[in-house]
Amino acid sequence: MTPWFDRCKGCALAGLLCSAFAGAAAAPAQALEKGLEKELVIATTGGQMEKMLVQHFYAPFSKASGVEVVPAAHELPDQWAKVQAMARGGAMEFDIVTATPPDLVQKKDLLQPIDCARLPSVGANGVKGACTAYGVIRTVGGMQIGYSTEVFKGANQPRTWADFWDTAKFPGPRGLPDTGDREWWVPVAALLADGVAPDKLFPLDLERAYRKLDKLRPSVAVWWKSGDQLQQILRNKEVVMSMGYSGRMISLMNSKVPVAVSWDGAIRDVGYMAIPKGAPHPKAALAYLDYFYAAPPGQHVAFVDAVNYDTGNGKTASLFPPERRAMLATSAENFGKLIVADYEWIGRHRQMLRERWIAWLGR
């Protein structure tokens, strides 16, 4: 799909924005520390995400710094398995790995602490909490409600998790994730649907959550396993409503699939960049983390438009036109609605959460 900013030549306002992006993209990169190592190995999950990171961040960073960025494509569980094996063997190969918020808790013994004071661009341009003790935000999205606009029209549109559970007012089959690594998402949504205030969610009352889930279970037609399957069940009308990744929902809407979303109570879905202990190129790793946030706005806009997930740069969303900005997790309209989980609690109880989920789903 052609990015909106490449299609904007006929619109005066959009034309001004395009000019601003072009000027920003041509601006020189920030001064980089001297004496950086000559290589940087970044583990990613491959695919479109890696391609866009290479185009919009890795290659420009290499040009600005002289550091060769080497992508290493591994799915997230494989990344951590390799990090653990490398740590035991005393020969770390990765400089930056991808991490979920609970990973930063569970795996922090494998990670190098990050001094946020050494990353001024992250502090200046990042969303709240962009830099943490063990990771820097790369991408931001939300686990949100997506629904068919052919089934739910006009004022009769679901907005909240209570609506998602209300099969009398909003009838039809539902979809929920069973992705193997996020067993806290669905209980959180269940508690919100049952009237628990966002600031009272943790520690999770799992008995209450699963009682609420028992009520919805007969209406769950698909327990989807991947983002591709999520898109398929909405595109093929197997469900009328599903919890889903915001990036996948945006892709559907961009493809003119009759789907809309609600950000009310969306659960923040964040990907972090973290540095393993013993990383062979630690100076280059820190320099890249700061460069990611110092990169010109045009790079962030093009990346977000391609992958449909925001970066942690809090200044990017305002550069999009209103209709596109409404789809972004970091926009002023949506960021405050995101549910931020207690990742410390989740990290400490992750195995228990997984076992409880498997036992319930297998009944």
C-alpha cells in the first residue's frame, strides 16, 4: 500500500506536511559518540518488521556512525533461548534483543542495566516511560477490540470490554487470543468487563476473571494463534468481534475490510530493545538506542506507516492527519486510554498464569 504521505500531493495541508518531513529527513543526524565499535548485532523477529527497521533505522544509523548493523532473525522464544545459552557459555553474540515488558522482569539477570541519563534523545522525544532500567521502547500498540462494521452500525457499536462480553446487545461469535505467551491479556479484559477499575486490576483476581470468562466462553468461536489468523477470522467473517493486535487491525482497515476498533481499555502492547550482559559492542548498542529516538521525524512516520505500530517517539503521532492519527496508540486521543499492566507482578507469576490458562482452556 502506498504510504499516505506519498499520496498527499493534491492536498495543501498534506503537501506542507510532506515538505516538512522531507526537510526533516534531510537534516543531519545527531552527533554520535566517537570510538564506537564497528559492528552491532541486533536480534529481531524477521519479516516485515526487520525489513522496515533496516530501511528506516539500521541503514541510516550505519551511515551516520560507520557502524555495520547485522540483523539476526529469530522468533522471540528462540532469541531468549540463545541468550541464555550464550550467557552460560560466556560468549554473547547479540548486542540488542527484543523483549516484552514481563521479559524485562523475568530475564533481567541476563540484561545489562541501562543508564537513561546517557540517552538524552530518548528523554527528549520518548513517550512517558520510554526508557526503563533494562529496556527502551521500540514499538507501541494495543490489544484492542476489533469489530465488523457490517454487523454493528450507527450508534450500535461496541466500545468497552463490557460490550465485548454483552452477547445480548452485541450478538455474534467472538475471537480471543491463545498465543502461548500472553495469558494475562484475556484475564485483564475479563476483569475490566466485570467492572474492575484499571488502577485496581493488580494483583489479578483470577477467580473473578475466570468466572467472567466462563460466561463468554460459549460465544468464543476461535482461539486465534497468530496475527495472520486474527486477520483471517475477521476478513472471512468467522467472528463479528475479536480482541486483537492494533497493528493487524490497522492493516485490515487499510485494506478496506469492514472493521473498526475501540481504544477504550486497550491493553498496552510494547516491544522493547534490551542489551544482554556481555554484549560485544555495548557502546554501539547504546548509541543506536539513542539514535532511534533522535532520527528525523520522516523516518519514524514512514516506519509507522509501513508496520502499523508506533515507535516510542511521542512526537510522531501529531505529524499524521487526523484520520490516521486516530489509529495510533501514541496519539493524544488514545495513549491515555491504554491499560498499563503491573509487569513486575506478571513477571513474578508468569508460570502460574500460564498453567492456569492451559488448565482452563483444556477443560
